[in-house]
Amino acid sequence: MEHELNVLTAQAMAVVRQALPSFELRTWSVHRVSELNPRLRGNPEWDWPVLIMRFTVGDQGFDASTTLEEFGQWPEIVEAALEAVQEAVQHDRSLGLPSNWPECPLHPGTHPMEPFADGETITWGCPNRR
Ligand SMILES: [Zn+2]
């Protein structure tokens, strides 16, 4: 699992860097929500996994988190990671990137691309192809 995650981490890095060359993924880890907040410990209603990541764009640091459907589904983890990067970057106006970043090359001036998990490969593409 760790090897696969490293391969997919490298893939996710490559995918993001096509649109944002100064992107660096610093850390990422998956936890149960109930592990992160002592008041929720042992409560099965708060047992779902959450991805926590730290990344930089140039010299600017970002912390992002996103909930996951299941544990250990690594294509989903990378897909969620790309979505978290996208959301953080879209909302940080200081980067000067458009709110539809990364813009869909098939439909300029409209929607952003979305991450797709296809087997072991993660790509960013037009959401209308789903
Ligand atoms: Zn499109």
C-alpha cells in the first residue's frame, strides 16, 4: 500500500504541476475524524476517514483537508487530494489564478477540469466526459 501511495503521490504531483509548476506536496496523511478530536473518540458516528495535507505553491504554504468515503482506496485518495488542492488554490486570490483553475482546455472561459481515477492512473479532464 505504501509503495502504491508513493507512486500515486508522484502521479498527483505530476498532474498538478502541469497546471501549476511551483506546486510541492509536502505531507499527507489519512486519519479518522474521531482520532483528531478527543471529544469524538470512540464515537462510531465520527469514524469516517479524512485526508490532511500540506502543500506549497511557490513560497506560500497551504493546509487542506477533505473527507473520504473509505479507508485505503488509494485512487480515491489521490482524486480527493487533487480536489483539495484545486479548492484551496481557487479560493486564494493572492495566487492570481482564475476561479475556474485549472481551466478546461476544451471549454475555455467556463468550468475547471476535474480529477479522474482510471485504474491506477489519475488525470485531470473535462467534467463533461464523465
Ligand atoms: Zn470541459
